[in-house]
Amino acid sequence: MSEETKLFVQYQPEAEDMQQEADAWLAGADGLVINPCGCTPERLGNLVFETALLLAGDPARDVEWREDGERSRWICDQGLEATARLQERWPGLHWVPRLTVFKPETSYRFSGPAVGEGFSFYMPDTAAIKGWRVSDGETLLSEAVTRAAELGFDSLWLHSEAAESRGKGLDLDVLDRVRGGPLSIWLSGGVSELKYLQNLARAGGASAVVVGEALARESGMERLRQALIPRVPLQQVPIRIGQGDAPAGTV
């Protein structure tokens, strides 16, 4: 993978542990996903992180975060057009749409009664065969990415609820539909173990991954970051036999 995959962590601080232990386990996160309602920049204290990802934020209400400047990203999960309207209303803020992705289950329909001596058969639903869709109007993922770029967004957060429920890793197939596109893709859903971050590192294609607080606390930020480093495969070096050496297996 040519570019670094940033590590974003879901976090909702509590007043009691804000100063005592937050610095210990959050050090090294590139961004924090927080609900800005009841959490101000001042409450984050001296935490060092690159980006605050404000999920379900309201600029009219969360005035302190409006003044936080370039460090804040405002996340809207109400669809592309709704996010675009917010971007138009608050042009000074950096908006990122969060879309839920899903793959329709393949279903079959009966072709109908046979004509003459013909046969009736079951046909697959072609809508399901077309692949990944987004909950925003159930449009194709590829079309949603194109529309997001047209609306002027530079990043797109894709979340899989099915993968989150399974807890068996990210839906990496999603990346095959958006790889090499114009947007920075953030991926989430299903990261319950370090090995799933290693799988993402091997696959490549995501600019950022979002992990839950439980895994971050359990594993520690350093181990999470190490898991995101792509491993270079070992290269096979040919062994050359010298002029005076007999080939292996000869007498």
C-alpha cells in the first residue's frame, strides 16, 4: 500500500477518567470519533491527535467546535444530498458523508408458466447481482462515489452494519469498487481483532479505518498502528552454483 492508513478511534470521554487515563491509551490515534454534544475541545485537555471527527454534530449548537478550525471534521450520516446542504449552509466547515454499505442477498423469482412444451425456471434477481449499494437511496456504491465527488467532498466514510454485527473483519470487497477513485475512503465495521487490521493493510485502498474503543483500550495504540503497516513479502533469491560445485543431487 503506497499511502498510510490513518487510525481513527471511537471515543466518548467521561468526566472522571478524562485526565487520569485518556492520555495513556489514546496516544498515537490520528483521530477521535466523538459526539460533540456535551464534549467540548476544552474537555479534551492536552490530548494530542490530528483530527476530531464530530459525529451527529450541529454547528448551530456546537459553537466551540466551529471555532476549533482545521482539526475538526463534521460527519453527517443522513445521505449525500443532506450533507451537501449542510456544506452549503456552513461552507467554512469540513464535511464528510458517512454512508452505510450493504450487499443485497441474491434472490430468485419464478420465470412464470411455461409456454407450449417449454420449461419454467427460477431466475436470479439482477439487482442483487450488481453488488454493493448504499443505504442512501439504495443506489450503487460506484454511483454514490461519483456523486460524492461531484458534490465536492474529498472523503467518504463507508460503514458496514453487517460486518459490525458479525465481528469477523471489515468488508474489504467494498474497496474493490472504490479503489483508485477520487475520494479518500474511510472504512469501518467488523474490526474486533488485530488480524483484521493486518488484512486491511494487505488489501490496501483505505485512507483511514475506524475502530471501537474496546479494541483500542485492550490492544493499545502502538499494536494497532503496527498492524496497519503493510508487510513486504519475502523475495526469493535464486541460488547460483559455482563453476566448481556439483549440482545438487549429483554424485
